[in-house]
Amino acid sequence: MCLQEDKGSTVIIQLEEKIQQDQLAHIEGQVNALGYKPTEVRTQQGHYLVAIGKKPFDIRHIGHLDGVADVHRVSDAYKLVSKKWKVGYSSIDLGDGVVISPNELALMAGPCSIEGEDQIRSTIQHLKEQGVRIMRGGVFKPRTSPYSFRGLGIDALVLWHKIARENGIKIITEVLAVEDIEPMYEYIDIYQVGARNSQNFRLLHELGKVDKPVLVKRGMSGTIEDLLQSAEYIFSSGNERLMLCERGIRTYESAYRNTFDVNAIPLLKEKSHLPVIADPSHGIGIRKFVEQIAMASIVAGCDGLIFEVHETPEEAFSDGQQTLNYSESSRFVQRARDLFGFRMDHGM
Amino acid sequence: MCLQEDKGSTVIIQLEEKIQQDQLAHIEGQVNALGYKPTEVRTQQGHYLVAIGKKPFDIRHIGHLDGVADVHRVSDAYKLVSKKWKVGYSSIDLGDGVVISPNELALMAGPCSIEGEDQIRSTIQHLKEQGVRIMRGGVFKPRTSPYSFRGLGIDALVLWHKIARENGIKIITEVLAVEDIEPMYEYIDIYQVGARNSQNFRLLHELGKVDKPVLVKRGMSGTIEDLLQSAEYIFSSGNERLMLCERGIRTYESAYRNTFDVNAIPLLKEKSHLPVIADPSHGIGIRKFVEQIAMASIVAGCDGLIFEVHETPEEAFSDGQQTLNYSESSRFVQRARDLFGFRMDHGM
Amino acid sequence: MCLQEDKGSTVIIQLEEKIQQDQLAHIEGQVNALGYKPTEVRTQQGHYLVAIGKKPFDIRHIGHLDGVADVHRVSDAYKLVSKKWKVGYSSIDLGDGVVISPNELALMAGPCSIEGEDQIRSTIQHLKEQGVRIMRGGVFKPRTSPYSFRGLGIDALVLWHKIARENGIKIITEVLAVEDIEPMYEYIDIYQVGARNSQNFRLLHELGKVDKPVLVKRGMSGTIEDLLQSAEYIFSSGNERLMLCERGIRTYESAYRNTFDVNAIPLLKEKSHLPVIADPSHGIGIRKFVEQIAMASIVAGCDGLIFEVHETPEEAFSDGQQTLNYSESSRFVQRARDLFGFRMDHGM
Amino acid sequence: MCLQEDKGSTVIIQLEEKIQQDQLAHIEGQVNALGYKPTEVRTQQGHYLVAIGKKPFDIRHIGHLDGVADVHRVSDAYKLVSKKWKVGYSSIDLGDGVVISPNELALMAGPCSIEGEDQIRSTIQHLKEQGVRIMRGGVFKPRTSPYSFRGLGIDALVLWHKIARENGIKIITEVLAVEDIEPMYEYIDIYQVGARNSQNFRLLHELGKVDKPVLVKRGMSGTIEDLLQSAEYIFSSGNERLMLCERGIRTYESAYRNTFDVNAIPLLKEKSHLPVIADPSHGIGIRKFVEQIAMASIVAGCDGLIFEVHETPEEAFSDGQQTLNYSESSRFVQRARDLFGFRMDHGM
């Protein structure tokens, strides 16, 4: 990668839904005349021009043009994911009453790897008892060693989807490569981009063309700005239904698997309008401390949690050392909801 | 420093209060005969032999000897600060009803630097209104640049102490060097060892000889084990009234001053019987996020908070950017107590 | 990603070139009977069974079987890239007398981004004058911001290839995604996997199926073992013509763009039979220090250097701040060769 | 510690040797009138006013005053150690023809810990055979665990000094605390400040009052600027005979003891006029790679090396795993000198 990314001045122009082609051309002409380079972004929700230039100008020059709904200046390196131009936080409606929003605590739980029908049914039964509506699980597993179990693949996903639909459960699972986006599409509700793919820019770009939500994990040593730029990639290629996920970073400390960075949560909420999800399981990577990291995330301001649960963690194909069993998971869910209630009651 | 620290087997032998010299000699002889090297540790609270060796032996061989109160095996590199040998958590009684213990949330607040009588009186007035009994503040300031303000020194401490005593307030302040321990002694209630001195082993050793509590901050890039070993230094030279403090570590992320490591809190509580204090002010170093980091620390299990407050942070001699004003501090204290109550009620 | 990677015992069985199907089946049967799981690996150069199990066994049980050329035990997490089983270091022959081997210093130079025909011709002219045979340059650029220049794409590569071939110059360029492997194939000599794709396991897997060499860069916060496992991915899916590249890691120090990790060079040479290339340009990211980092790499034991050069760095589309101009590059090449000569003369 | 260090404009005023009190007062008055705060610094070599302020002014206003030898503006946070005001590099003359300067490679070698007379004599014999004039060794050892060997103390230093003097050998050894400065003074030639004391500001301040050279090691996670500020502490309290030492930093990589940061060497040489010494033994911490890291340091521009050598490393009291034996050390010294010669011949 190269430096010299342009961090000059940016203006976000929200366009009217029914803007006409000649109106758009006129706006682009005006933007160019001001020495700004416009990039057109069309998502399922909106239509924008992201105009990047050097010298600030009076945005009212643009604001009064036909076809312009609103104009904002953004000073951040990331643009469309910035909170500077958007009133309020973004919510994501998954249908059937499942919504990710600042008003409730989104819970996503399940095993590290999908292992078979029995495990799927058992997990779903457990989730339903807890009122958890989104199930996580891997069918394509990124593994450091090529000789490790890499997941059961698309067939397992098809089966999982069938059982989940029968039970009103939504599915989030990791997408490893561009060529999997299309085959997975029918069977998932949220695409997850893992830490190792957090700067796989081609994958991010292609996920912008899909009309399903994406959860982007922070890279192993990704900065806050890196994560926001990764989300910007997806948004700017057309998909604004995005979530940001803190899952621990790599530091010198080897007492935990990763160092869960709780600081990222209030900062991301300050910088961006996107929902922020915490992954305490990977974050600390030690089963008995997962609950405490989750609770810390809630009071730090996260909008949801994604965590690992398995009927018998010690027999799980992977990640057993950081996975809760059902009894632990039940206590976890109850406490998380109580604490979220406390947060709301206190206006925190 | 050198490697090759001995991490073999350790046995902690608690001695009876009225042990006689010949009994002690006999025990030491037995320990030596087992191939272990005993170190005698005498604190204000207890009397121990720390016996380090290679091959484990049946500790009942020692347990039945005259003068032995109890015997435990410890597998950690740190010994006397380990939770493996002690029943329950340690509490520290500062007198006048001020106690640091797992049963209540200890609060220590005040400015980065002591600036003068008006500031001292104003701060104490604020703390009293909040029911905060311990005041922090620096009179000897470690500064990266030799040309920066280094604190008002011992005279300011004497004045501060006088006003604090009149108001029933306890004092915690940083000690920078061995030669300051004695002059400070009369005027403080808790010695604080800062991050930059976290492995100043001579200072730690000398603080072991004093009968006042010590709060040890984690080093800039200190590991959990480093911090526990630093506490072990003080304990093993005679002072067991110790607190451990998480205050953020140095990572690649530059969006915050330090990266507050919330993971350290449950881990330290698991490993050690000592109270764990969180410093959210230095931890994230950004005023508007201090409260969220503090709340995260509470549900992660800390026993107390140390934070910076100033009547007019923007005019503070130092650290203004991470210091709360009185109104923020009042809300902070109220929420911290409410949340601690929630934690206790839920048995967390 | 998940933990619990199997790090038990591994046996690498090199098979005879003309092994017959029933012989292979018999060997696999024996391996299975010993409780080992065999993975067949067929590369352009060799044919192997990588057998992973728990309990070590006497490898002579396998060594005498028909069809077995050689058997070795490997204790590392990575297997086929380990130096434990291979006599001597691997060399990579690019044809036309261009060889990457421990006996000479491989030099790869060129701009960060390919910018057009004039720049290509000028660079090639410069490289020929210096006797440098491999040209680097990006046509698909990974950029943190989606609004940054992303490279001229495949058309520029076709043009570059044509001019390079006329001048006897080999091409190394970055591949960003699986779908680009095939279109790029005809026009490149070495695929480069960038730091951000260092654990893009699908990309690595697919590059194993191609018969062109691959240079794998260490991830932003990749460990030595991570890098070797990434190479293992490619090797185990069929391509053993691989190079490892140190390009700086992410640390707390912000005085340089990255922290070039010179320690990695002797360690990688100790652990693996693959050539090790240093990238001093990205490694430190500051033009005036690039030469010193390169020299350090040479005496630390690297087999080659990849660095950035541009006729007018201050006008380069990207990375100008770390790019040498022609005069600096000439001195650099001369000194690098002299120093490599010194290293060889001294048996270092 | 606190932020808000003043990084405004600084002017260094070199005063004439025979400046009179009224002249000095006049200069200080003028500096104050310009809104600058002057700090008087008197070292064994020079006499300075360090004037720190906000708004730059024309330094000729000061330059013509009586008693002023020279005036320079310095933009760095560190001042007197900056290369911006000093013509040429500083050299340190230890007497008897032992000089640390850019024109030759300073070599300091010896065991981690001083273990007794035989070891001292054997080491000195070895050093003399190699023409090494400075011996390192610890008598006060900083140890992570309080139960580890902490060195033989002052008596061993007295003995060592006696034998060293008989053999024309200079001594460098670590000083742990202010109270040791005076007792050690008579027996040492260079005080060493270890990584854990790199920001022990009181120790640094007191070392400024002594007329013996000081080598300051970079902290475990110290930045380049931290190291320069630590040296500034000593310089500004009166001692300008200083050396900077790179000894490896703490990163996420656990394959080596520390991550030797070769990048620091050219940067420190660029920023400061002080000699830069590399410690490859602690830097990588693995015996068989110490030589390669040392060679890398030489071509990166260091002025000297400090490394560990022991007759039988495997029996050393400490650090055996990173200590060379005599035969390795002899080869090391020869190659280091040859390579330094190469560097000088090539004007590198």
C-alpha cells in the first residue's frame, strides 16, 4: 500500500431521490468548477456525491442547486461513515422484527464452526429459549494452518438456513472471498468480514454491491481509522447497512489471546453513525472472562454483542477455550440485558 | 535485565506469630534439606518463608513442624501476591473508616498537579460533597521534558496534608525516588508508584520497609506478570498493604493517549488477592470518554477508581485534556456507585 | 479465526517421481494405520505426503516402502516450508539467467505505481544501466481510502509486459484477488502478496495452483510463524517456488512509517529453506534511510532486496516520500553489491 | 505523568567561557523581554541558556550581545541533544587513548553479571587479546523477580576496578539508584542507565551532576523522542558526555526476546549529535543471531557495540542464552572491525 492518501476537504452532497440526469450533471459541473472531484455513490438507501478537494468553500453555493437534498462538510479521512453529516445513528432492519439499533442490545450467538444438524438444532433451541434472534457460526473458516479444519462449506450453510428459517432465526457468517458472496447470498442475513480480511479491499468493494448487511471486524492491528475506511469502502460502492466490530487487537501482552480494546467503543460511536458490535469471545479469548468483557462493552456504549456458545465447548471443533456452555450463556444473556437496561435508565 | 529467572516450584510457609528462633532454624534446615532455598519475609501483618526449589515435595512434611501456621504451593512466578495461597481478598484499612476492599468501590480523585491552597480547598470541598474520602494530586511530577513543570514539592504536600486532615480526607501521591520516601512519610496515606517507575526495583524494595500502603501502576508496556512481580518486590521486603493499578498500555493505536486494558482487571483479580484500581483518566486520556472507561472497569471487576478532577480543567497546570470538571465528576461518582450497586446486587 | 490448530507430530514423505497408484495407496494405508492423517501435495517440483498425527513413530517403518524417496520428521507448526526436511536452500529460476538463490543478491526495483509508458521506459532504462533484471510496480493498488488512486489496471500491465520483454526485464507485481490471478498470469513473472493479504487464505490457496513464483509479504502485525504458515498454504496447494518478504511491522513507534524488523531475517533463514527478501522502502518509509536499512538487511542474511525508485519521486503518484531517485538508486545498487561481496568473502 | 509538555520555539544560546555576571543578567533580561523563559545550563564542557517561548524572533537580536558565543534555533522537543545547533558529532574521551567517536567502532564487552575474580581475569585476558578496551558487567542487577540473583554489589566492583586498571581496561556498569552514584564513582568509567530506568527522571537528573560519561538505554517501549528527552535531562543538569543505546523494544512478536529496532540507529544519528551504541545481545536475545544484528547495526550507522561474552555461557549466572563464548566473540570482533572498515571506505 502507499501513503499520500488525500485528506483534504470533503463535501457530502445528498441528492434528491428523483433527481434528473441534467440536474446531476449540473451539480457535478459546479463541483468540478470549485476544484473538487466528485464521486457518485448510489446505495439502496440513498444517492450521494462525495466531493473531495483542497480549499474549503461555502457549501451554500451547492446547497441551493436543484436536485440537492442536503450538503455537509466532513473533515475526517473517512466520509460517508462519519457522524459529521448524518442526523442520528443508523439502524439495520433484518426483517421479522429483528432490528439492530441504539435502542436495544443486539445479540448474536452460536458456535465457532457449524458442525452438523444436531448441533444446529441444539443451538437454535438454546437461542430461542434466551430470546436471541441471530445465530453466528462458521462454514468457511480462515485457519492459520492449511492442515486445519476449514469448515463444512456451502452444504452446511444450506441446511443451517433451512432450520434457522423454520425457527425464525437470522444468520450471520463469515465470507472469505469474492467468489463466495453470490453462492452464500440466499442463505444468510449478515455477511461477516473477519479480522484477517479487514483490509481485503476487493472483498469490501464487492460487498458494497450486495443488498444484505455487512459486519466488518477490526483488523488484528487495525487502527480505528483503518476500520472506518474499510466500512467506507463498502458504503461508497453501494451498501450502507454496515456494522463495525471490535474483537481485540494484537499487543505485546500474551496473557490473553487478543487485547480487547474497550476504548474503541466510545470512540467509534463518536466518529461514526454505524452500529458498533463487541466480540468478547475473540476479544479476550478466555472463557471465564468473556462475560466481564461483554459487560464492560455494554457500559462503554456498544449496540450489540457477538459471542460463542456450544453445548459442550470442550468438544467443539474449534475455539472451545473461549466458548460458553448453555448455562453460562443463559446467565450471560440475562445479565447483559439487565445491564443494558441500567444503561438506558441512566441515560448513559 | 537478565533472563533465567527461576520459575520452578515454590512453597509459601506461613509462620506462627510467636515462633521461636530455634523453631525457625529447624524449619529452614528442613527446607534446605529438601533442596529448597528459603527467603524469610516479615511484614507488618505476617511472617513467612518463601521456599523456592525445583522438585515438588509433599508439603505435609513441612506442615506438621512446630511454628508453621500454614503451607501452600504456588506455581506462579510471583508468590506472595498470588491468590493461590490466601483465603479471600486483601483489604486495606486507611483509618477513620476509609477502607479499600472488595465490598465497596474505593474512589480517589483530584487534580493532576497540586497548584496551591485555593485549588486544594476547592477540590476538597468538591470531594466532600461527593463523599469521596481519598484525594489524589502530584507534588513531584515525572515529566518527559526537563523543562516542564515538575511540581510544587514537599512544601505543597505539607500544606495539602494540613487541609486534608482538617477535612477528614486521605492523601495519595506519587513518590519518584527513594530519597523522598522518608520526607513524604508523615504527610501521605498512600504512596503511588507511577508507570515509569513500575520496574524501579530499588524504589519498590525500599517501599517494602514502610508501614504505609502502596499503589503500583502497571508500566507503559508492562505485562500482567511484570506488575505482579513489582508488587512481589514490595511485599517480600515487608509491606503487604498493596494495590495494583491498570492505567493503559502503549500500543500501535494513536487515537487515544494510552490503550486502557480492561482485560487486565479480571485477570489480576483471578491471579492475586490484592485490590485492583482502575485509572480511566490516564487510561484513555480523553475527557469525554473517561466515564465510559470507568464504568467498563467497574463491571469488569475493579475495586476502585482513581481519576482526575479540576475546577477548571482547561486552566490546569497539566493533564487538562483528560480531567473532569466538578459537574462531570459529580455525575461520574453517582453513576459509578449506582453501577457498583448493580454489580453487587447481581453477584457479579 | 479459531485456535486449536494441531501442532502434534508431522512426517513429510517425499514420493518417487514415478510412484504408482497402488504404491501410493499402500503408503497412505500404512500412514493411516499409524494414526496419522496424510495430505497429498503435488507441486511442479515434487510429490509429497504430509502426515500429521499425535504420537511419534519410527520413520523407518515408512522409509522402506516402495515409492518413498525420503522421509523426515518436522516439529514446526509449518511443515513443507521448514528447513528441517530439506537439504540446502531453495532457488527460483525465472529464466533468461535470472535466478533467486543464496549465491547472489536478487534486486527488484521500480515505482510504487505504474504511471504510463514514459515512466515504464525510463525506469527500465535505469534498471538496465544498473544491471537490475527484475522490475516492481503496482497496477492494482490496495489503498486505505476508496477515493484514492487504485492503479491503472490490466491494460497498463499488458503494456508494461511488452516493453519489459523487449528489454529482458522480469516483472513482479501485486495480486489483490483470486479473480485477477488468471488475467495477470501471462504478463507477470512473480506474483506479490501484499501485507494486507498476508492471511487472505483463499488467495494463498489459489496461488498454489499456478506455476509462477510468489513473493509473500509479512502481515502488518504478522508473526514469523504466521508468515511461514501463509507460505505453507501456497506450497501445500501445489506451488513451491516461494519467497518470504520482511517489510516492517506495526509497533507503538510513530517516528517511522513501519518498524523494519531486521531480526526476522536471520530467523526466517534459520527456520525455512525459502529465499528471504527485504523491502527497506516500506520497511522504514523514509527516503534518506532506505539505503541503511537495505545494508542492514544484507549483512543480516537476506537473499534479495525489493525497493522503490522513480525518476522524480516528488511527482510520483504514490509513495514518493520513501522512493529513491535514479542517482540515489545507482549508489544504492553499487553499495548493495559491494556489501554482498563482503558478506560472501567473509563467509557470513 | 502529564501531557501538555511545551513544544513551542526554543533558542539555544551558547555563552562565552569568561562571561561576566552582569552580562549574563543582561542576556537573561533580553530573553525574558522577548517572552522567553531562560534556563541556565552549565556543564563541564559548556555554558548555555536554553530559552523556551512561543513566538519565533530574529536570533540576531541576541547574537550580538556581549557574552554570547553563538545562537541557534531548535525546533525539536529535545534541545541540547539535538543536532540542530551543534557542528559535528560529539566524542567522548575516556582517557588512555580510549575514545568514543564517529571515526572508530567502540567495543564494550563482558558478562551479564560479574561473578568473581577468576571470571574477571579470564574476561579481561580475552578482551585484551581482541584489543577491546571497555568491559561491561553487572554488579547491581535489575531483576523482575525479587528472589533472583541481584548481583555481587560494590565489593565486586572494587575488585573488578583494581584488576581492570592493572590491565588498562575501562569499566561500564549499570547504576540502579541515586544513592549508588557516589559509591560507584571512583570505580567506573561509564554509568549505564538500563531500559527499566530510562525514564527514572530523578536518576537522570542526578547523573547530570557527575563528571563521568553516561550511556542511556532506550526504554522497553520508549520512543525515539523519549530516549532523546532522557538524555536531555542529564545534559540540562550538567553532563554532556552521553551515549544513546538501542537495545530492542517490546512488540507483539515473541520469537525473540526483544525486537531489535535497527531503524532507530539512522534516525538517532540524524536527530542528535550524541554517539549511538547498539546492544545486539539484549536486542534479539538469541546467541546465534547476535552477530548478524551487530553487523546490521554497523552498516545502519552505529558508533559502537556493547555485547555479552562469557567463557562458558551455559554456566553464566544470567543471560547465558544470549552470550557469546570466547571463540564466537573473537570472530565477532574481527568481522565487526572489517565491516566498519568497509563502511568507512565506502563513505557510508
